[in-house]
Amino acid sequence: MPRKPKRPCGHQGCPNLTNEYYCDKHRKEYAKHYNHFERDPKTAERYGGAWRKIRAKFLAAYPLCELCKQSGKYVPADTVRRKCKVADSGMNDWSNLQALCRLCHSSVHAEQGDDLNRK
């Protein structure tokens, strides 16, 4: 099956072609802008350095996607999800964490009606 053709970067005047909405240069620029001006300030508290350490240790202990493993597939996990959100008094205890692949993580959030359009 052929791949989709690349399209122009979404940044006005940028001639670069990309498979994403922005090219690599502008993706970083817009992500920085989003994190600084548009994202909820409490998000930095939830996803700071402590979360990165917990996430790395959890993925080292549970390297496979839990949902894929239940269906008999062995797919590497690259995302850690909290079963109960921090906003809903969920903690970073390992009993509240779940190792998932990117596809399962997106499908879980789609079922819950959460928006995952951030990159």
C-alpha cells in the first residue's frame, strides 16, 4: 500500500514538506508556545520531573502493553496511563498505573471521550 504524500508545513510561508501538521522545526516551536500560553498551568505539576522518573521505572518493570497482552499480542509499551486521573484524586502509585502502547492509549482515551490532539 503506498504511503500518503507529504504535505506542506502548517506554518505560514514554510516550504518544508512533512507527514505531520508541522515540520520538525515548527513542531517544536508550536509545542513550546502551546505549553507556555495555552496549556493548563497545573499540567506541569502533574507531568514534571517526578512523573518522568516514575514513568521510566514503571516502563522498565512493565515493558509490554497490558491491553495487547490480554489479547495474546506482545507489543512494547511506550506510554504510562493513570487509571484514575490526578484531577480525580488519582495518585502515582503503581496500582493506579497502566503500561500501554500508543494505539491502546489513544483508543482508551477515545472511549472516554478525552481529547488527545496534543503532540
